[in-house]
Amino acid sequence: MPRTHKTLPRLFIDKDMSAGLRIDLDKAQTNYLVNVLRRGAGDRCVVFNGRDGAFLAGIEGASKKTVTLTLLEQSAAQTPPSDLWYGFAPIKRLDYIVQKATEMGAGTIQPVITRYVQNPRVNQAKLEANAIEAAEQCEVLSVPRIAPAIAFSQLIETWGEVHGDRALVFGDEESASSSPVDTLAGLEGRRIGLIIGPEGGFAPEERDMLRAQPYVTPISLGPRILRADTAAVAAMALIQAIAGDW
């Protein structure tokens, strides 16, 4: 994307896009652009839909009730969607977890209900809004898919049926502290999933179930006990740097 466009507001709009197309914004996006950002006719913004790349758009007409955009030109080609699957036990800071996973390049984000889960009630629409907001803020063009919450046991029992030969990495807080670099390097070229447990970790039977699966790769995340949200960012950074798209 041209550097001159990086300071412009970015909006996710789930409509097909092409140069010359006119788009009327919905009420929420109109309020954000006009009342929050104080933009009006003649101003520019960048829009994307996760399929057609990013487009420079001009604000053609603006009022407190509606804004009409004209797509002027494509400013960035569409990037391929990430294949990294990220599963997590929902914690209180769900918005943070989803935002950081989006920034780190997760392609699919799925809540996993474990025994010690802090927040078993998941609002999927809110998680999808969190992912879109993060994508708007960090120039991600492919918004991750938010998969429905799944019970831990069901995830493990159906892993091969749903995910095929994808490797599943998990941060094992009971593993002796060691470098995960060589372990993750062995997964380069493979499809990868990552699962992070709740605050307090996986229950003993869940950890045993994970370690018994041939597709699971446990890794150490160092000598310190990390918060669940910190562990997620650390593990995704390792995976992306060693065996992912970094």
C-alpha cells in the first residue's frame, strides 16, 4: 500500500469491489467516519472486503445519516488468507486475544471450552467485530474466520476429520524449560495449529490427551509462567518466525 495511504481511515465493507463502484455506508460506519473521525465530502479513505484487495475511496457525499463512497483505484492487491489455526480457552480479555491473533496472522480463530475455562459464554458476533476492527487498524487484508466455540474433547476427537494432517502445537507449561526453535523448525512446510489453555493451564486429563495424540507437538515457552494472552502472542510469534509467513 502506498505510504500516502497509510494515514487514511480504513473500513471493512463486505461488498464486492472494483474501481468506479459507488457504495453507501451503513449507519455505524457513517457515524464512525463523519462523527468520530470528522471526515466529509472530498476526503479519502481506504476500504477492503477481504477478497478484492484494498481500494482508495473518495467521500462523494456525506451527512449525519449516510455517506456515499466512490472507489477510485486499487491501492493494494489481495493477500492470500493465512492458514494458521489458533484455538484458545476464552478468558476475560477476549477482545485483546482476538485483536492480537488477527495482528499476528491467524487465519482461523476458534474458542475452545476447556475444564478450567474462565469465560465459557462466547459472543461470536462480538469476536467477529473485534477481528474486523483489528484488521482495519493494522492493514490486514484477509480478516480471520471466527469458528464456533467447541468443547476441548470434541476438538481432539475430530481433529483428523476436520483438520487433516495439520500439526497442533500447544504451550505445555509443565514441560522443562527449553528452546522451542528446533522443534518448530521441524514443522516448516506443514499446516499448523496452535492451542493455548486458560489461566491455570490445561487440566491434567486434557494435557494427557494432548500429549497422546500423534499430531500434537508440545513446546516450552520458557522458564516463566505466562498469562494466557501473553503466551498466545509469544507462541504465534515463534511459529510465524520459524515455520510461518514471517
